[in-house]
Amino acid sequence: MNFDFSDEQKQLRDEARKFLTEKCSPKAVRAVLDGKASYDRELWQGLAEMGFLGVAIPENYGGAGAGHLELCVIAEEMGRALAPVPFSSTVYLAAEALLIAGSDVQKQKWLPKIAKGEAIGTLALFEGKGNPSPQAVKLAASGNALTGVKMPVADGAIADFAIVVARTGSGGRDSDISLYLAELKGEGVETKALSNIDPTRGQAEITFKNAKAEPLGRVGDGWSILTQVLDRAAVLMAFEQVGGSDRALEMGRDYALDRIAFGRPIGSFQAVKHMLADMYVSATLARSNSYYGAWALSTNSSELPEAAAAARISATQAFQHCAKNNIQVHGGMGFTWEFDCHMFYRRANATALGLGSLSYWEDQLIDRMRKKNAA
Amino acid sequence: MNFEDTPQEAAFRAEARAWITANAPKQYEDELRKSSLGRTRLEGANVLEVAKAWQKKKADAGWACLHWPKDYGGRGSSPIERVIWQQEEGAFGKLSAMFIIGHGMCGPTMMAFASEEQKRHYLPPLASGENVWCQLFSEPSAGSDVAGLRTRAEKRGDDWIVNGQKIWTSGAHYSDYGILLTRTDPTAPKHKGLTMFFLDMKSPGVEVRPIKQASGQSDFNEVYFSDVKIPDAQRLGNVNDGWNVALTTLMNERMSIGAGVATGFPELFEFCNNLMLEDGLAIDDRNVRSKLANWAVRASGLKYTSLRAISALSKGERPGPENSIGKLVAGAMIQEVAMFALDLEGAAGVLNGPEAELAGKFQAMLLRAPGTRVEGGTDEIMRNIIAERVLGLPGDVRVDKDLPFNQIPTKGRA
Amino acid sequence: MNFDDTPQEAAFRAEARKWIDANAPKELEAELSKSSLGRIRLQKHDIVDVAKRWQKKKSDAGWACLHWPKDYGGRGASPVERVIWQQEEGVYGKLTQPFQIGEGMCGPTVMAYGSEADKRRYLPKLASGEEIWCQLFSEPAGGSDVAGLRTRAEKKGDEWVINGQKIWTSGAHYSDYGILITRTDPNVPKHKGLTMFYINMKSPGVEVKPIKQANGMQEFNEVFFTDLRVQDSQRLGAVGDGWNVSLTTLMNERMSIGARLATGFSEIFDFCSSLMTEDGLAIDDSATRSKLASWAVRNSGLKYTSYRAISALSKGERPGPENSIGKLVAGTMLQDIATYAMDLEGAAGVLNDPNVAEAAGQFQQMLLSSPSTRIAGGTDEILRNIIAERVLGLPGDIRVDKDVPFNKIPTKGR
């Protein structure tokens, strides 16, 4: 047994941290936050050049052919840096869906572009409020044409293509759902950016009107593929959340060491100290659960569904907890636009919802534990 | 990152499993598996005797205190082998409860500070369970503030004469030896006037009285010392250096990783999986599921945190005080879990006799849980440890730090 | 114990209701009733203009600052009458927001320390909303530790010359006057070298800069003083006694009971009552119900705690710091409620465009604004200290800076 990343993986982490510290400073994040750009193009290109976008894409599809553990390492660093790029949509969702279910032609067409930073992809799943469920999918595929409205779609306004969850049967069964790959710059597709609580990651509404698309995987297999994609993304997103939690905790710790009140560093008061200790506990539990998720993901273990849900819940809670109490430790300054605390608070609450909400994953986890228990 | 055994690990596991299958007291397996926090009872048998017999059997075959050197009764195993052993020992591991303090705290302290001769004499019977050890640190006026202790040791010739009182001593009533922290210089600041000894619990002048706990049980004792004579040869570490010796002991306590802390989660999950409510199985209720999911990820988080620590240890890294999170998380959790289980039982949740659900398992857990949040370092002390040793925050302002011990106030208000 | 009006109270209520019916700006009722924490926006009107008009109208008819003496622009009403007025004023009460600091803090301070001439000059216009007041206490280096402030006032003849910076001043940009606490002697311990003044915000040397908050809004300001000249007659209280004067101000803030405290409960209850999920109405889900029930009792607990305080006040008892629980409970609750509402919305919970988002984005706005509730006017941690020390009588934190001259207190942690 070895429940840790290897030395090579840790070296990759150091490289990624160094790169992101340089290219993705809070100032760079703010350029997107303030609406000066929809994402950081230069950073996106840099990530491609470093080989980070294709780290888990096989070499024959233009990637680095490393693996999911390496991708987890990168994801954590992206979370720490609050990277304002469509990384999770493109890499965790679109690329993973292609890897799981794409035909060789589809993979040849899109994966190299993703690795080179030439294509942005996303997953178009939700249709308004609510969590993932076959019944909630109304957008219909007829022949190879899609009609319906998806929203919110993460990074939908800047994406070149989307994996679209579509209805091909009339019931509420899993087999009534299929996945399609649609180019978003083509005819019959309209995208509209939507305002959201974390402007550093865009959200959009996409309207398909008889838009051309091609099936991804077999018709009728959509829900089962989607479930696998969401599980993988849950682990990868958990690493982003763990990275964000750690950074928020460090910011709080540093401020508590520097800030004086009543003649003492505020970190010497138990009220503040214990708040930080509790943040550390959340962050540690989340990291450990995420490691288990990483192992299950990288070995394609049958434990992935349970491990992914546990990582997702734990990391969501930790990031929300650390981000909100980081503001609290900073006091009034933490509530200014000028301080970076709110960027973590926004990201924490946005990532809590993107793959389905906390209560959805809670439900999933217990379902999956029960299934395992019964087996 | 992998969870698979290496070939060596697999061989070790197979050997352990074969031995356990052939030797474990199978007749108790079922009862042991059902026992949880606040309750290890065996029908028609004395737990103490069963535990000692199992420990001796393990020691004879080289399966006791696996990570200790062979010369001192151990096996010289790696941290991972120890974990594999624990996984294979399973429910029978619950029988080691009475030896945990001896193996986890007293033994390592002896190993670090006793003479070679003493180590060869005392450690093997400690490992084999023939001798049970206890730890005499806490006092009525020194709980979280261990260094506030007042038990006095005074030098008379080659001996020390000890007078005072300890409290919260687990297993003192069945222990053969103990390690004892005393005050040898009350005019020095409090951390600087302490000295550590080990002693025979059957020495004249040692009196053990059980404490009846809030839960109604008696796992702990008060221990009184009246002119107890301890030879200077039984001193551990230098005179007045007892605080540093105690830190070794306490650090070892926190390093006893892999020692799976009870969270109550598996019990609750199983309970909810079987409990029929008005509207169906408890586990089908959204509210129940939401709560279970939250506890599930805390329990798994603890499990994997301890696996990470073992990995670090096996690579020669020293696991840090990060492990303090275990008891902090588990203590609060087991209390919440027990309360929720009672809530699910409705008004009948108050019953804890034979007619209670699961024979009152969660009721026993509820009543025992407050102790978990206090013993071995309160939640508040654990948070201080995390904040100071992990996060590097400043310590509390200590008003008693440089005061001579006998000038520190002893009452909060007049 | 009864919650019914006495005949006198009923008569007062009828009179208030009738006047409000006849005079309130009904065209804004719908917009005002929809506004919640972090958002009072009127489509076509400037909120300060509308608020000033309503306040003036109330004042002309004797309905402003009800509990103040008539000579100073009030009505001399009883505490219970004041509560009745607030109940009847309903959503229009949200329009008093720009005046709350003036009425609750500045007014009472001027009443206690101003000259009779000052009181007659300033208080009626404060009550009528013609002149808005702000409070200049917090500084970058003196947040929770208010007495750590550094804004310097130096005596030059009959005048004081003031230099420094304040922060978190609500409404400084539309205020006419302010009460300002300054340091007049940096060589004495920090609480002893402070002096309070009132100032004209339009004086030369006063510069107001808005602060952009984490939620994107601008409700607070930084205020810079450069050689601001203030007459000695504008001093409130003795030189060096500013700390005691400020305690009057702060105590009045905490006594402004019956003040509407947003908890988010009615919003989440309404939301869950009408939200259709896959499995039916949200409020039919057991997990949702459990959460709603916990929030409901905290909400009602706060409401009735404030009723108890009003009862005490009307019997001439001085309500104590028990009211500190209000903001402490409400702050966390708002944050939890906003998070849960967004969770119920699923992935669409990230959207915050009022035209697209569920419930017009009010929970997203609540989420982004709620951190400030846990900080502004005393952080959660300071409020817990107040409860522990002033209600429960526990000792204060050890103050290492208490007897140290202000200019010797460290300003950096590392």
C-alpha cells in the first residue's frame, strides 16, 4: 500500500504551482472578475504548452499520456490559483466524456485540439433548476438534430463544442437518454452569457433549434455514460476544492499571524485559533477523501461511485467552510472587493453546485453505499 | 498511489490470517463485533482474562507489539505490517483495549528513558500482556493543564517519597505498573519542577478507588499516594526534566495511528438500513440520508487520513500532530450519531434495558460519548494543538509561565 | 403574560395605522416588501430621497423618533408604543435605514453630552431626516479593537486639528454630520487618550471615498481627515474621556431593540413552500423540513427574546447585553439559509441575474452579503465575548496592551 502521490507527481505539482504563481496571480483572476475578459486566454495557452490540458489524454490523441493521478495534482493547483479558465468544463467533462464514449474519429478530432488549447468543450446537462435526473431532460434529439434549451452551461459562451444530454425516448428511464456532440459555432445554436455569483467562471444559456449534432456513444447509453463522467469530474473537482480550501486556510492563518488587535496577534485568541483549527480539520478530511477518490479513479475501481460521492461532499463542505471563515478571520477587510477573500467565497459556492448540489450527492452516496452493502 | 499489497505484504497478510484463523477465540467473535463505544461485554466470561489469554498467545507466536524490537517482545515489523495485522485481527483487536496505554504510551517512554536492563526486564511482559501498565498524569487540579499537577516527590537518600493524588487513571485497578509524573520542585516555574518515575502499583501506600462515571460505569480510577517509596533507579529522565519525558509519552499517544477511532457511523448505517419507520425504511428517508452522508464522509475522511499517515511513516517521514483531528472529529460525531439514533427510535429511545433497540447500544454510546470529547485531551486542547503545531499560530498568553509553581493561584474566585 | 394590546395601546395602534394608511408612499410598497438583506433598490427613485421624504412627513406629524423627548423632535412615546409603531409601519420601516445610525447612536450621544443649545439645534433636524448623521469610529488598525484607533486630534488654541483615517463609515457620502472619536494623547494607555467630537461632514479637510464590498455594492466609506479644524465647543465629553462617551454610543446601538433583524427565514419558508422539485414540493421533503424547523425556532426565539426585552424596558428595567444574541444568531443563519436555498436550486443556483435566477436572485444576493452581517457592528467572536463576559460574568481576555502607553503597542504580528 502507498496512499500518497509519487515523487514524480509531487514534482509535477511543484512545477504547476510555480507556473500558476507566475501566470495566474490574483491580479490575473481579477481581470476576468472585473469583466475585462471572459477567460484568461494567455493562461489557457500557457497551460497547453505546459502539457497540463492533455495530461490525462493518451499520447496517440495528442496528450501527455500521464494519467488521472497527474490530473488530480494539476486540478488541486488550479483550485488554489482560482484559475479563470474553462479547465473543468473542457478537461473533466468534455475530454472525459470523449475518453469514455467517443469513437476513434471523435477522439482524433477533438482530443488533440483540447490538449493544444485550440478547443474549449463543455457539458450541457441542466435545464433550469434541479439536479441531474433523466426526467429533467427535455431537450430532444431527432435524427441527428437537437432542439431545446440548456442552462446553466459552464463556460457555454466560450465553448467550441458541447456534450449535450438529450432525450431520445419518451419515458423517464435511463435508456431514454443519449449523449450528443454538438459544435456550438454552427447553425441553430444560440448562446447567451448569464450573470452568476462567480464571474471568473462563465455560465451560459444555450438554445438549440434543430441544430446538427452527432451521437457520442450508443443511443440509449447516455445516462450511464453521464454518470461515469460526473463521477470522474466529482473527484477532479474535489481536488480543485481541496486546493481552494487550503489556500483560503493559509490566507486566514497568515492574516491571523499578522493582524494585531488588543496588543496581540489575533491568532493568539482562541476564538480565532479554534476557527482556523476547524477549517484545517475540514480541509484534511476533504483531502483524505479526495485521495481515495483519486485512487479509485486512477485504477478504474468499482469503488469509484462511492469514493467520488464522498470526495465531492467532503470537498464541497471544506471549501465552503474555509472560504466563509477566511472572510470572518479577515473581519471587515475580508468583505472588501479589494481583498481576495470573496473570490474564494464565490468560487467555493459556485463549485458546490456545478455538478449537482450537495444534497444531490448526499443522496447518491447513501444509495451507492447501500448497493455495495447489499452486494 | 495504490492500495494493493506488495508481494511481501501479501505474504505477511496470508501468514497473519492463517495464524489468526487457527488461534483466535472464535467463540467471542460475534459478541466482540457487536460491542461498541462504552460497552465491551462478554456473556459468561471475564473480558480481562480473555484479553490476557489472547495477548499471551499472540506474544508467544510473535504477533504482539509488532512494531517493537524483538529484544523487547516485539516483532520489528514495518508500520504497514502493523496495519495489515490490525486489519486481519479485526474484531479480536477490541481485546487489546486494556493494553493500549501500556503499549502506546508507557512502553515507548520506557524504551526512550529506562536503562537497558530495565527494558529487557519490563518490556517483554508488557508486550505479552502478562503485566498491565497504566499512566498516572492527570490530577484533580491538573486536567487539560497537565503541568499544573501537585503530587509531590521528595528525595530521601536513594529513594523518593511520593504523596498526592491522581485521577482518571484507566485500568489502575488491574494494572501491575504505572508511569507517574510528580512535582519535585515547587519553587520552579511549573514546567520546570517535574520528574517522571515508573512504579509497582502494588507498592505500599498506593490506593486505587474506582470513579463512577456519568454513564454509570467505572473504567477510571482515583489513585492515592501516601508515603510511597520509589527507588531513584526508577526515575525516567533527569530530575526536573519530567515535562519533556511526558511530551514523549503524549506524542506517542498521538502517533498511535491506525488505531481506528470509533465514530459510531457503521453502527448507525446498519441501524438505519434495517429500521422500519411509519413511512418505510429509515434509510429511504431524505433527512436520514442527508445526515448519514455527512457522517459517512467524516468517517471515511478519518480513515484515509490515518492511511496517509501510515504511508508517510512507512517512507520514514514522521507523522505530525495532524492526527489530533481523529479524536476531535470522532468525539463530536459519536455524540451526534447517538442522539440521532435515539431520535429515530422516538419516545422509546429513552429505554436502555434489554427491551431497547439493539439492546441499548446507542443509549450506551450517548452516555459514554461526553468522555471521549474530554479524555486524552479535550476538544479545545486538540484545537490548540492543531492551531499551534500544525498551523503555527501563537500559543495562548500564559500568565503562569514564569511564576514559581507555589505562587500560581489555585482558585478562580474568592 | 399577555400579547394583547391594552386599551391605550389599541388606541395608539389605531391612530398609527390610520395615519400610515393615509400618508405612506404606497406606490413603493411592493418593491419594498421584496427587498431583503443586501438589497433595497427602487426602480425609479433614489432611495435616500424617498427615505428623507417619508421621514419628514412622519416628523411633521409627530411620528419620528417616537421615544425621544418632544423638545428634540420626538414624541415622548413609551417603548411599547415604539414597537407598535414599527409593527404598523411594516415595510415602510425599511426606509428608515439611512437614519438608523443617527437615531440609534449619534442622537443619544449628543443628547447625553451635547450642550442644550446644540441639542436644540441638531436633534430635531436629525429626527426629521433633514440632516443625516454618521458615526466615525472604526479604523484600518482599530476594527474589533475600537480603542486601537490612531486618528490624531491636536489642540491649537480654541480649535482641534485632526488628521487620520476612518473606515466602514455607513452613509458617509450622504451624511451632513458625524460623531468622531480621536486620539488626543498617545502617551497614555489606549483607552485613556481618546476624545469625542461631532463634525460637519462638509468641512474642508474631510474626504469621503466609497469602499467596494465583496458583494459588489458600495454602502460603506473610507473617510480621510487632512488638517480638519474643529471647535472645542464641538467636543462631546471631557478631553481623554472619549472611550466612556463611545460606550454610551455603542450601548445605545445594542439597545435599539425591536429593530428588524433579517434572518432569511421568511424568505426560505416561502421559497420552499412553492418550489417544485423532481419529487414534489420542497417543503414536503423530510430533509428540507428538518432544516426549516431548526431555522424556524431560531427565528421565533429571536423574535420573542426581543419581546422580552421590550417588556423589561417598558417596566423601566434596562435591557442588558442579552440582545447581542440577535446578530450572532441571525448572521450565521442568513449564510446557511442562502447556501441551502441555492443547493435546492441545483446547478442553476449559481445564476444571479434577477431576471433569470430563482426568487429573483435574492438568495444569491443574500449569500454574497451575509458575511458582512457576521462582522459589521461587532464580529461573531466579539459578540460571544460580550455574552460570556457581560451576561455570564466570565473574566475578560488577558489584555496585554492595557497599561502600555499607546505608542508602545506593537502594530505588526510578525
